[in-house]
Amino acid sequence: MNLSLTQRLSLVFSILLLACCGASAWLQIRSSDLHEKEVIQSLSRDLASHIARSPALSDDSNDGSRKDALREIFGQLMVVNPSVEVYLLDQNGHIEGDDAPAGHLKRMQVDVRPVREFIAGDPLPILGDDPRSVDGRKVFSAALLPHASNRPPEYLYVVLQGEAHDALAARVAASSVLRTTLWSMAVVALLGLVAGLMAFGLITRPLRRLTDAMRKFDANGEPDTQPSIANAARPSPSNSRDEIATLESTFAQMAERIGQQWRALTRQDQERRELVANISHDLRTPLTSLHGYLETLSMKSDTLSDAERKRYLAIALGQSVKVGRLAQSLFELARLEHGNVQLALEDFSLVDLLQDVFQKFELSAEARHIQLRAGIPPRLPNVTADLGMIERVLTNLLDNAIRHTPDAGAVDVDLAVRDGKVSVTVSDTGPGMSEEVRAGLFQRAFTSGGAHRGGLGLLIVQRMLQLHDSQIRLVERDGAGTAFCFELHPAGSVQKGGRVVASVQ
């Protein structure tokens, strides 16, 4: 059967309730019957002893006249008390005398062991064989009859609840009292069943709500379209003692986590698309120029002068260098993002490295009358890092700053010690950046006004600094210009001399 958890629990509860009610009724009836038998047997315990003192039972006349006398006495006793049946037994339990109607005796021998237990005074109730039943057992009273030395012992056996009692009990069982009792038990069972079903409904309601939310949850759907859980704002699962509430809270956290991952993947996919589009744009411009000048050289080689030919070749070579530099940047970014990178940590002077980097841009800066200035405090400690990567970081930042600084401007690199780390700040006097550019500066390469401000260079810088447990930050400042800042660990604060394998998370 395809039943829900609530239906299965209700069915099991109903079966258990009915079983418990039936067992309770059986135990009550059984207990009442045993109590009645014990009371009757206790009250009539000496009945057989009183009957045994009758002179007729001690008469030593012949067996025929004695059995007739016994039958007469037994008949009189049963008339006085119709619920009793009197029998005379020999020492082996054979019935020697009775006043039963013809055909009512079902067995002619009674087990004498209960009789002896009764005479010995064992605890009541004690059940003995019912001669008028094939296998029935009833309470009784028994006594040992006086006997002469030449006669074997005999027992007076009195069944206290005979056929008359059974017939009366059967009529009473069908009376209105018993029906009322049974109906009362049925009403109690019904009320208990209804209360139990309502309790199960209330207990499993949060589980049904969670089940409904899980049925509606679409792993392939958008997170904003997923069903919300009404009581998701619950205590943390570790502090909750309600298993269903814990399950509900855990599912809500899982759904939220899946939504966050879905949004992150969507954002990354969008950034990848934008990156591919921007890179395609960057490649198309120099490739188009390169192709155009090469085509001109090929078609007009005979008509071009040596000066024009050299100028066209120089332009083509310049565009080729741009394409190669862009391809190298793409390869380096892919290696940083998706492959394991080995850091060769060593101690070195950041001042000496900065002087080497300044020399790379000295000629281009002088050509545009841009000042390269360094702010170096006294006793600046060495740093522990990958020398090649930090050189690339400074090179990219300075190149980016010089390209966006107008002629006769200035580019500053300030070194300082802050919070136990060596801080590096690269600033320029360029036009600065808009809020839109600032918002996605380190997420993707983009074009703003025809000039790359957040390009592959900044992305490579970010990934390299992440490998050094550092971050590139855009410094808020008044006036024109842009400033970037990052920190490095001073020498002796990290393990050096080895090659550390790291990956960008």
C-alpha cells in the first residue's frame, strides 16, 4: 500500500490501540473471573467438610443401598443450592456416587492431585476437573470421608459452579449490563483513537510541510523560484532537540547553499562570457591592424618606399607584440586560476626590487614627463615572498598607472610597515575610476571609455597576491587619481627557502 508516513503511523497506532483495548478487556474479564472463583472457593471452603459429617456418608451398608442413599442426599443438597454438584470419588478419582441426570457426565474420573492440594490447604483458587465437561476445570470444595480400616479412602468432591451456574452466567452475559460495559469500552477506544490521530497530525505537520517543500524543490531551477520554508528561521541544528525542526533547518540551509552556489556559478559564467568578449575585442584590434599592414606590404611592396616599408613593418611588429603579450597574459591567468602554482619563497629587499622595476619604465616615463617617485621609510625590513611574482605584481601596477596618467603627471610607490606587515601603495594622478568600474574591478576584465582600467593585469595581480595570503585593494582617496595597496609578510614570519605548492581558491 502506498501510504504516507502519517497514514502508516495512524494505522499502526490504531492497531496497537485496538490490541491494547482487547488485551485490557480480556485481562479485566480474566481477573474478575479469577477473583469471583477465589471468593466463591474461599466462602465454600468448608462446605465439603460439613457434608462429609453426614451419617449417611459414613454408613457401611452394601454398595447398592449406599449409592442410592448418596444419590438422594446429593439431590437434596443440589436442590438447596442449584449451583453446586456433589460427587463421591475413590482414592484414584473414579466417580462412585452422583446425582447427575442421565447423559450429563462426560468423564467418570477426576484428577485427584488438585483435590489433595485443596485438602492440604494450598493457596486458592485451585481448579479441578469438571465431570460434566470434557476438558473444563472449575473451583471446588473437597473433603476426605471418614472410613473404616478395611475400606480405602474416599473423597467428597463438590463443584461450586455447576451447570446451573453456567446457564445463569450465560443469560447475564447477554444482559444490558454487559452490553453497556462493552459499549463504554468501545467509546473509550474510539475517543483514544481520535485523540491519537489528531496528535499524530499535529506532530507530523512540520514533516509534511518539509516534504511538500522538498517535492517542489527543483535542483535545476533558479534559486529565486524555489519554495521557501515557513519556519526556516529556527535555532541552529546543533542546539535544537526537535529532530523534525533540525531536519527542516538543515534542508533550508542546504537549499540556501545551493542557491548561493548557483548564483556564484551564474556570476562566474557571466564574467567568463564578458572576459571572452573583451579579450576578443582586444585581440581583434591589433590583429586587424597587423593584417592590414601586412596585406599592404604584400600588395604594394613594389610601390612603397624604404621609409614607408620600415614604418609599416614597425607598426606590424608592435601589433604583433601586443597580441603576444595578451596571449601570454591569458596563459598566465589560466595557469594561476586552474593549475597548481609553486611559490619559491625567499627573503629579499623590496627597495632593491622597486628600483629594478623603476628602471624598466624610466624611459617611457621620461618620454611623457611622468615622475616616478618612491616613498621609503628608514630601516624597512625585508619581505618573504616569491621574488618573480612580486616583480610581476609591481610591473603590472606601474604599467597600469603610467598608461592612465596624463603627461607631466606622477606615479608614487609608498612603502610602509603597518600591523606587522610591509605595505605597498601604488598611486597615480590619472582621472580615476567611476563607481561602475570600482564595483567589478577585480571580478573581470572590461573596457571603459575605450581604455582598459580593470584588465588582465589586475586579475593576474590579484591571483598572485592571493597565493601570498594577501589581497589587492583599491584605496579610497580625495581628488583625482587611483591608488592600489597590498601587504607582504616580513622576513622571518613565514617558512622560507622551500617551494610551496598553492592554488587559488
